[in-house]
Amino acid sequence: MAKELNIKKSMQLFSDALKVMPGGVSSNARLWQTSYFCPIYTPCTIFAKRAYGSHIWDVDGNRYIDFRLGFGPVILGHGYPSVTKEVSTEARKGTIFALDNELELSVSKKLIDMIPCAEMVRFSVTGTEATMHAIRAARAYTGKDVIVKFEGHYHGGYDYMLWSTSPPYDTKVRPYRQSMGIPGVIRNLVMVETWNNFESIENTLKKYHKKIAAIITEPIMGNAAAIMPKPGYLKHLREICDRYDVVLIFDEVKTGFRVSRGGAQEFFGVKPHMATFAKSMSNGYPISAIVGEKEIMSLFGPGKHKVTQGGTYASNPLSLTAAKATLNVLKNREVYEKINVYGKRLMRGIEKILDGNKIENVVQGHPAMFQYIATNNRDIIYNYKELKSNYHADLYAKVQYWLMTEGVLLDEDNQECFYTCLSHATEKTLKPTLDAFAKSVEKALNSKFKMTRFKLEGTAKMVAPKGNPVQPQATS
Ligand SMILES: Cc1ncc(COP(=O)(O)O)c(C=O)c1O
């Protein structure tokens, strides 16, 4: 007998949420679009109740080993005791000052100590704000306007960067506008390249360098199944940027403090001119940082020839306290060793189970952020198009469904990674996860196991929308 997925209360609440929140959520990325339990034609999500260590509980009382980790920020474990304790103590002293505070100074010094390219620091709240201000500084520094980004890389939800983050794999449109409401004229300020193609980016810089202010890249594709850079690729980007007077920005919002204490730039040994950090910096509290070379960073400030950056909640003492406490734990390289050993075992175990079921696959990425891809073209996953045109999405969604019945939570879409944290390693979650994975793959491959699709109660009968049911086509 297959275990039933009981998410009845979640679905009742979601039904309610649809009436007061567009799509039933506060962030589009939370909607699962291919999940087998979602009501037909209705992307949905479940309701969380609480999370601790490596586990998350939903409102129906299900407990899951959590590999989503809030889309990556939780590097130590949910509610890590030293972080929670220090934040609660700090909260009693006030939550916002709009003045400098000493915490800001000490966390800045820590970042400069840990991150190779960091000579100066500015804090903001989200990854979106950090990349937005970094590209502004790069434009001011170079006096040029165009930003080069890569297909399948995500840098935040604003008009300059919401292009070709997740386009239909067969579209020829580039840059591809990902949302209605983005002015078409911005197309002239962004160029989209294929990642890991040495010649193409070099030719683009050679031809257009007089217009190009910056290249922004995720050093590991954390929003496209953890695609790794080809050997020498990041170094190549740095070299051509130096040659053509272009600022190289590493968006380390996902890789920062996750793949290494100095980020991907330390892991791969390549220094960008600027970088952005967020997520794992504070184990889940809202803070981000823009760091980089002094000459560029010094442009931030008031005045006619300066760059504006700021925000009411920038460097608030609670987030800084969380960052300070998290970085104190991450100073210890043993933390990374534990996560790496755990992640490697998990990666190998998953590969073995897939091989055992004769599913051709590649398990790629870093032990702290990786993904499995069921594909029979295992040697070629080096960019977004190769990923999207070569993997079996349906199998992934089925496995995700059955994993939930076995108490393991993944995102429904393999563009997100498996994220691992210290609590996964210390709470002995490896065997239960691999056992659950083996059972889930077996059920996904066998049609005798029936999945339950939930119905929405108390709402109008859902009808199939015209065209693409899940994503309104952006006019590109
Ligand atoms: C690489 C990268 N950059 C920027 C962002 C935007 O961060 P935020 O959601 O905090 O605005 C994200 C979000 O996932 C990200 O993955």
C-alpha cells in the first residue's frame, strides 16, 4: 500500500488564500506548477507550521527532512540555537536605529576578512537590492550602460535583470522578458549570453565593450539545477573583463557562505571586481551585502558624482546580529567539512539508486547545493538550454510527490537545488533520506501507485485557461 499524502488542511487554507492573495502566495516562486497533488490548473503550495534543525512541519502535522531550506539561506539548520539566542537578546535593545551601529562595523570587518574580493562593504536587505546596487555602481564606474547576463541566471525580480531567467527552452527570443510590466526599452540595456561558452562571451565583449558596463554571473547556476562552470571559465570572464574595462560581478547570493566560507570565488580561486551576498550569510534572516574593490565601492555615497544606495531596513541590528552569529559558526572550517561529507554521500547515494533503476542520470553541483537530472545526455549539461531540453521533468515531479509521503521535502522543479546544512549532517538524516528516495523512485516508475490530486473546496470550478496554463506568455 502506498502511503497517502495528507495535506488536507494546507489545501483548505490555500483555497482561502486564493481569495485574498493573488495566486495564494506572496512570492511567485513558491507556487508549484507541476506538482501532482496540486488542484488541476492551479499552481499551489502547502502551509508551513514551523521548522527546526533539518526538519520542517506543515499544518497537517507532516514532518519532512527539508532540502529546500527556504531556497538556500539555512546553512546551519533551522532555528540554530546560538543565532536564535543572540537575536532574541538583541531584540530587547531595539530593532531599528537608522544610525550606524557597532555591529555593522564588526560584520563588515568579518566579510572583508572572509571574502577574497571584499575591500569595502555596503549592506542591504535582499539579494535583489544587492545586485541592483552593484550594477548601478558598475555603470557609474565605467560610464557605460549595458549589462551582460546569462540565460538561466537569476539576480532578483527587477526590471533590469528579469530577462531570460527561465525562458521556454525552445524560444529564439533573447533577451526574453519574464514578466508583463517590464518596459520593452530596457531590452536595449541588457545582453544575454549562453553560459560556459568561452568564445561567444569573448566575441561579445570584443565587439560591444564600449557599451558594456558589467558582466554579472552566478558562479554556480543555483537557479538551474546547480550547473558548474567549465574549468577555466570564471577565470576567462575575469581576464576578458580586465582586457575590455568591464566590471565582473559574481552574484553569490546562493553560493556565498554555502560552498565555502569565502564563497565560490574562494572555492574556484577567481576574484571578481564586485560580488553580492545574502542568504547563507545569516542563516535565514533578511540581510544582503555588496562588496568589492575599494575604487568601485567608494563611489557609494551622497553627492553629484556618487552612487545612491540605501534603505530603511539596511543594516538593521537584528539581521546583523544573525549574520554575526552565523559567521562566527562558519569561521570553523569543520562545519564545511561536515556538510561536504554529508552532501557527497547523498549525491553518491542518489546516483546509485537511479543507476540501480536503470535511469540514466547526472548528479551535479557542489555537496552543499546540487541536483540530480534524469537525462540520457549526461555529458552536456553546461547551460540552461542543455538542461531544459534534456531532462525528464515528469519523473522529477513524481519522485517529489512520493518523497513527501515519505517525509522528505524537495522543490517540485529541479531548477532549484537540493540544499544541505549542518543539521542534516549532525541529525543522521542520510539513511532515512536515501531510503525514502529509493521507495519514491520505485513508486514513480510504477503506474500501479496512484497519486492523489487535491480539489479546491469552496471556490469556483477551475477551468483550463487558454494557452499555457501555468505561465502567462511574456510579450518579448
Ligand atoms: C543568485 C540570486 N541572486 C539574487 C536573488 C534575489 O534574492 P532575493 O530573493 O533575496 O531578492 C536570488 C534569489 O533566489 C538568487 O538566487
